[in-house]
Amino acid sequence: MEDVIGPLIPLTFAFMLVVERIFRAKDSPKIRWWLVKGILGFVFLGVMNATLPAVMLALFGDHTLLK
């Protein structure tokens, strides 16, 4: 089950992009390069989610708040 969670996150994002294009709830203001900004933001947050814990562990691995 844990192997399904990783691919499910980007698949859900892509699926919801398609659903939003087909079934719009209301007219939104036109934002230039909205789709590209959304995809880049998603990728950026994914990279941060993957790398930040390793960086924090390397910096503060020996220190803890509670013992």
C-alpha cells in the first residue's frame, strides 16, 4: 500500500488539472502562465519535501529538542 502513495500524489494533481479544465465551477480571472506556474510550484514543493528533511538531518542530526 505504501508504494501506491508516492505516484498517487502527482497523478491526483494531474487529474485535478484535467477536471478543472472540463468542469469549471466559475469564471476565474485570467492569470498569465497559470498552468506553468502551478506545475512549477508543484515540482518545487516536491523537491523541497524530498530534500529538506535530509538537509535538516545533516545540519541538526545530533541535536534534539527533547531527550
